[in-house]
Amino acid sequence: MDRHEDTALSVDEAKTRLRALAYQTSPANWVRGHPWDAVAIAFAAGLLAGTEPRARPPLAEALAKILSEGLVDLAMNPTRE
């Protein structure tokens, strides 16, 4: 998206653009585009929930790192599938 546009948007155009961007960045849209990744994340979260209490913090940290790296990559390269 070009941040240096010369023309200002009308209120309706801005609302339309905001709604489109909100849809593109929603978790549901990501799940539709990456179903197997979503299954893997759900499986990992299930394992995390069922593990021994002492094992949860390291697993949660690893899962958070994987998710954050993936989301950063997706944000930096939105058209890549």
C-alpha cells in the first residue's frame, strides 16, 4: 500500500479500504489460506494443553516463537503463498 498518495480518500473509500484490509489480516482469512498450518498449530496447542505442568512453559515459548516468526513473515510478504 502506498503511504504517499497525493489524493485524499473520501469517507466511504476509506471505510471500504479499511474493511478490505481487516478481512485480509483476519485470523479466519489466514486459516482459509493455510489450512494445514492451522491444523498443525491446533495440534501443537492441544499437546501443550495436555502436557505435564512443568513442560508447558518451554512448549508455550517454542510455539509462540514459531507463530510470531510465521506472522512476521506473512506481514512482510503478504502475497507469498
